[in-house]
Amino acid sequence: MRRWWLTGLVGVWIVALGGLVVWSVDHDRATVPEQRDIDLALADLERAAGVVYAAADGDDRAVVLGELQLTRDCRITPVRSGLAAARAVTVYVADTKTAEAVEQIAAGLPADWATDWGRSSAGTRVSLHADAGNFVGIDLSSPAVATAFTLRLTTGCRPLDGEAPRGAGDASASPAPALLSTVVGALGGNVGEPVVHAVTCPSGGVAGSWTVAGVSTPDDLPRHLRQAGEVVHADETVRAYRNRDDSVVVRPEGAQLSVTVSTPC
């Protein structure tokens, strides 16, 4: 009789343990990246990108949102491959303004991201790291004298079942800002179908960057860009402007130009 009682007790324990495992899978937070597949990680990354993009904006800066990048050549284990996602936010500043801008961006990120930023011991570099949760990291490392720096958001390698997902944020972007037509038109170009990279802002709505490539380079480029706004930084490799709330970045691509206009959150 005692043996049957013990057998029944073991059976009840097995059923309870199985139920606990099922409940845990559905409700417990992931403890390693492998427990959140790339679809879940991508949603986390896009939410974080909206927060970083909003924090990176400032009256004395020009900001550009990068495209969603998906990389297949990562490995979860030696025998299991996966997919990693990343997105970048590039910020253009005036000379000597990098550390000040990074400090302000760090202050604008959520408190629970445990953002850590600082200068190197020699003061020649600036770095930042933040944890957006669910294994999405934000990192920056830049010379302190740089006039452009990039905040890079990454998911790390995640499981992938089936085909690689596509980001939904870009497709839901609003029409290109009127400033894009103004600047491209001043350069003698046509907007056509710009490439758009967009995210959902923390407060709702969509913001991002619209880019037109293949624009001819006119003589006296600064004169043609007078309508772009106030100069943030200008040299042979990039011209960055602030026009009220919008950012304008003009870069040479061979003998032609690319023009990017970004709207704020």
C-alpha cells in the first residue's frame, strides 16, 4: 500500500513539475539571449531605437537614423547558427561638442537602462554603454574631438526559425518632409522615391531619415545649401545643418551627393 502511495506522489510531482515548466516558458523573463528569438529581439531593438533616436536629438546637432541591419553569420552554439540585428543613430556636432552631446544623450535615456558614459583617462575618447533590457545593448566609442559619432544598438545572436524578418517601422513612415524637396531642388535635383529609415517614437508617431542619392554637385555648394539651415559642421566629407527641428546632412558619393533630411520625435 505504501509503495502505491509513493508511486502516486511521484506521479503528482511529475505532473506539477511539467505544468510549472510550461508556465515558466510563457511567463518568466528570459535569462539568456537564446530564450528570445529574433522576432522578439527585433521588436525590442526597434523600441529601443526610438528611445535612442529621441534622446540623440538636440538644437545644436544633426541626427541620422541608420537602416535595420540583419546579419546571418553569427553562432549561438558551435553547431547552431542564428541571426543578429543592429541599428545605428549617427549624431553630427560642432567641434569640441562630442563629450557634451554624449553626456546629454546619456541623461536622456531611461534610468533603468543603467547608462554608463565617460571619458578615457587621457580625455581623448568618449564612450557610452546602456542596457535597454532583453539583451539589447547600446554602445558608443568615439574620439573626443570627433564631429560625428554613432550610437549602435545590437541584439546579439538570436535563434531564427524560418526566413529572416523584415522591419515594419520603415514601411509605416509618413511622407518625406518638405525640407527634403527644398534642399534637393536647390541643388538641381529631384526627390523621386527617397530611401526611408524610420522608427516609432516613445511618445507615439513615426520619425526618421529620408535620403536621396545621385544628386549633382553644383559649383559653390555652400551657396546652394543656404536653405538647409544653420551649419552644425562642414568639411570636405560632410555638411550637417539644423533647420528648426529637422536635420540635414549632405555627403559626397563620388562625383555626386546624397541628401538626408531627418525629422525629430
